[in-house]
Amino acid sequence: MADSEYSTSNDTSCVDSQEQSSQEAKLEFSEDEETLIIRMFNLVGERWALIAGRIPGRTAEDIEKYWNSRYSTSE
């Protein structure tokens, strides 16, 4: 029984690391996507869903995370 518990927790950590890697990969945007995000942001502001609708395969959350990591002003 201890072996199955260990195996389960080990499998979970592998899944977590894979999810984390895929999230980091999603934050890599092409130059065209970056240009479009900047242009759309200047037109509509922080309407992430509207911007994401113009970029296939991207979610509003992806766009917002990208924007905040790239252009956020922390003081």
C-alpha cells in the first residue's frame, strides 16, 4: 500500500511539472502576436478576451499573463 501511495504522489509531481512547462511555453509569443497584442491593447485596453479572440489558440488568461509579465510597471 505504501508503494501505491508513493507512486501516486510521484505521478502527480510529473503531471504538475508538465503543466508548468506547457504554461511557460504558451507564454512564448511570436513577433506578429506581440505586435497584434500591443495594437489591440492601444485600441481596447485591458479587454483580454477581445484581444484573445483575434489570436487563435490563445486564451484571455494567456494574453493577460503575457502582458503583465512583459509590460507591467511595478513600483
